[in-house]
Amino acid sequence: MRLTILLAALIAVPVSAADFSFDPAPTELCLAAVSDDAQGYDCIGRAATACMEQPGGDTTIGMGFCLDAELDHWDGRLNGAYQALRADLTAQDADRTNAAISLSDSARDMQRAWIGFRDARCSFEAAQWQGGTGASPAFLGCAMTMTAEQTLYLWSVLQGAR
């Protein structure tokens, strides 16, 4: 009986985010292998999925950690894409002296509106869990996917602008 209680106690040890590690390599290797921008969408979530395959990764804490880590990774890529695009569009604006609309300002306005849309959409995703434990992974998964998609979109615009 004591052995059963001891085993149950060991199995029920709470999992914390410190118990997980995140490696962006599955996503990055996938992105490096794609031949066109559309294929990049298939790479979204690869690192988070690999992270969730760790012991305990299928718990709410594990899923939250893994999704948040890939979200942070994509957010860094998004910031790089946005800064590069804004710089490119600012240079184009300098050559478009008669243009009625600034490309750089338009990109800024689009990005600001997109952030609000992403947050509202992902809050809606989380609200469907009615306060349950799935709300956090739902929000983070939505935010990760939308951030990755926006990153790929901005890079495609930048590549098309050159």
C-alpha cells in the first residue's frame, strides 16, 4: 500500500515551466528548407510541438510554456521583419515625392491595427474556454500562429518590394 501511495505521489509531482526546454530548431530548419513563401506556413508550431513532446509537455503548464516560447521566437522574427520593411518603405517614400500616401506610415498603421486584431481574436479564442485551464494555451496558440503568419506576410512584402 505504501508503495502505491509513494508511486502516486511521484507521478503527481507538479510540473513547472522550469521543467521544460525550448529549441527553435524544428521551426528554423523547416523555414530553411522551404522553396517559396507559402510553404513557410507549414513550419508554424513545429518547435512548440516538439517541445510538447517532452515529459509533461501535454499538461496545461507544458503547453503554455512551449507555445509561449515559440510565440516569443516568432515575435523576435516579426520585429526584425517589420523594422526591415519599414526601412525599405521609408527609402521608397523618399523616391515617391508626389505620392499621396506614405508607404511607411501605411505599414505602421496596418501593423498597429493588426496587433489589436490579433489580441482581440486570441482573447475570443481563450473566452471559449469559459475560464477553464485551456484558455491560456488557446490564447498562446492563437497568438503564436497569428504572429508567425504576420511575420511571413511582412517578409513576403519585403521580398516583393525589392
